[in-house]
Amino acid sequence: MSESEQMAEERIEAEPPVDLETAKERKLEGNDHFRAGKWNEALVSYRAALNCLPKRPPKAREERQRKDPHDDLDEESPPPPKEDKVAEVANVTSPAVSEADKEHAQLRAVLSANIGACFVKSGDHKEVVEACSEDDPTYVKALERRASSNEILNTWSSLTSAQEDYNTLLKLVSPSQAADIKRRLQHLKPRVEAAQKRETDEMLGKLKGLGNSILGNFGLSTDNFKFEPNGQGGYSMNFQR
């Protein structure tokens, strides 16, 4: 047996066995903890449930449909949305999968979203974003939680990601929900621009400080260099004492 075949065999042996019934039991256990306000206990149960399921294939795209956005938990796997909406968002052709694979994928998506809900309750929004990025990219509940947490993180990159998620949601939700998402996008645009300016200014300030620390050895500073538009889409640099 070659070394690569040995390594592949070891990886297969290392994977935990699939136990769908135990996964469902741990999920229900997590739901009970969640309703009791025991976020950490719920988190442990949801993660234990995930460990009973096979890992998501890297390019898998399972179909999902939204649930009530006001629910804290996803109690059951949602039915698939219309095929044209999934194709529009995922832009891929789903490979043939067994019914068992579909059930595993649906439960993984629910568990990941519920893990995100636990982190929402504990205020750890970076973990919310990570948890809600693990599974189906068209799963409405995960997209909603990830977008909301990215808004709270309030960085240029996180706000831009929230914009992308809201634009994806527009293609997946009902017209009544779409109106609210459009309002969110409208309010988000100036925040993205402000964050971009703030972070760009901070970066330029740091670069200027670094430049001054180097130029100071020669009795110069960045103020000695002026950049002016050259009329050809670029800039010309002028040195001034």
C-alpha cells in the first residue's frame, strides 16, 4: 500500500461514525437548554450533534427555504425553495445526492444556525459569523444571523459582507420580507462608506508615521512630498523643502 493510500485510510478511520438518531437527540437537548437560557449548555449539545454527522462536502449545495425570521431556533429542517431561486444564488448544478445525504445536510444547516443563535445570545458576533458560514450559502436563517452580526461588528469588511448577504436574501425571501431588507441595505450604504473612509484614513496615517520615522533620519518628512493629479489619470510627485 502506498503512503498516500495509507494516509487516506487513516483519515477514513479517524472520522466519527454517523449517528443520525443521536444527532437529533442532542439537537432536541440543545433546544431545551436554549429555551431555559442555558446558552453554553445548548452550544455543547449542538456541537455534539454535529459531531454525529458526516462533514459537509466542500462544494455541496443543498436546497433550503426560509423559516419564520422571528424564531430563535430552527426546530426542523426547512423544505427546499423553488429551484430557480437556488440556481440563481448558488449558480451551480447540485450533484445527485441520496435522501440520507439530504437529511444530513439539512440537519447540519439547522445545527450551525442554532450554534450561531447561541453566540448571538452571548454577544460573540465573530463566532456568529463563523458558525453561520459553515453550511448552505442559501440558508435564509444563517444569512440573516450572519448579516446582523456583521453589522454589529461594524468594520468595512464586515459591513460589506452584510451587504452581500442582504442582496442574496432579496432573491430568497418573500416580497414582504424583501421590503425590510431593502430598508436595511439603504441604511447600510452610508455606514459602509464611512467605515471605508475611517479605515483608509487610519491606514494612511500609519503609513505616514512609518514614512516619517524613516525620512526623519535624513531631516525630511512625508510633508516634503506632494502628490498632484497629472491629468492622465495618475499622479506626479513633487519634492518641496
